[in-house]
Amino acid sequence: QSVLTQPPSASGTPGQRVTMSCSGSSSNIGSNYVYWYQQLPGTAPKLLIYKNNQRPSGVPDRFSGSKSGTSASLAISGLRSEDEADYYCAAWHDSLSGQVFGGGTKLTVL
Amino acid sequence: QVQLVESGGGVVQPGRSLRLSCAASGFIFSNFAMHWVRQAPGKGLEWVAVISYDEDHKYYADSVKGRFTVSRDNSKNTLYLQMNSLGAEDTAMYYCARNWGYLRDGYMTGYWGQGTRVTVSS
């Protein structure tokens, strides 16, 4: 059971816009930044979004993040087949003194 | 560019110990906190531990507290994870990760290595 809650799956067709949610509490998302990671099949995770809505250099602007209260979301516009991956949200948890992850959302591009 | 190369994984019997290493390059190692994260086969990501840039602060997941020890050698640009009393539940790919930003940015993983696999089995 992950501390952050994500839907296990999401899907969309090429060109579509998809969003995925991440729900936490006042001890993690509610008081700290949210980060998002993309894990392509058989590879290591890669940072996609940091500090709620900032993109590292090289990440396309098709990817965007937002946060409201104790929830966050990741949106992908202009969906491409290469976006098919697992997506994880994460935040620092104050009382646990550790980084916590969501269980991950598996994105399928139909 | 940031490069992180893990090593030391393998097959180990339950109850035994293993030490993982992570060689860093492409950035000033002594300026950044470093993390270990693991992923059991077919499962999600689980954060394991973080160590501050100067080793003054170390934090662990409850699942490994008292069994695992994170350390670093800034003169060798290397991060370590000493794992004792290993059990089947520790079977996973272990990733080292550089903290995204400096101390003022808090502790969160940024750049990741490719991982080293640990299998605990008799």
C-alpha cells in the first residue's frame, strides 16, 4: 500500500490529452513539492516534473504538472506512442522523514 | 552529464550481507545529497535512504531501518549501501540517485543510475 494514491492505469489515443492523478495528505503533498517520474519499459526512472510544475531541461512541454491542496496531477498533451510507460508521483513526507511514491500509473497508448 | 553507475548486486542467501556501490561522475559529488531507491520485480518504486552531502544527515525507510546503512566517500565520488540481515523481501533492483537540487531545495531524487539487481534466495 503506497502512501500516495495513483490510479493503476490510464489510456489514450495518439494526439489526445491525458491526465493522471496523485492523492496524498497534509504531511506530504500538502506541505511539500510534488515530483513526477517516467519509467519506460525495462529502463530506470527519469525525472519528468519537479517542484509541482517545473520541467527539467530536455523534457518536452507536452508534459505539465499541477498541484492543489493534497492532490497533484500530470497532464500529457499530444500523446505519442513513445509516452507509453509507468508514471510515478512522489513527495517528501514530513513525519516519515522520507520520500514517498505513488504506486504508479501505467499509461497505454491505444 | 550526470552519470551514476551502481555495482555490487548479485544473489545472496537469506540472513547474509551485501554492499552496493554507486560511482558518480559529471557533477560535484560532494555538493549533493544522494539516495537509494529500490524496485521489486513487477512492483513500484520504494525509496530506501538518503544521505546529506556532508554525511551529517541520514534518513531511512522503516522497512530497512536498523539493517541498512548508507554512507559515502566524497574523495572517491562514491555512494554505498551496506545491507545486513537480508530477506526475500529485499529482492529488487537497487537504484542510486542524485538529489535534484542543493540542500535548500530539500531531499528528492533527480538523476538516476541504471540499477544493480539484488536477489535474496537460498
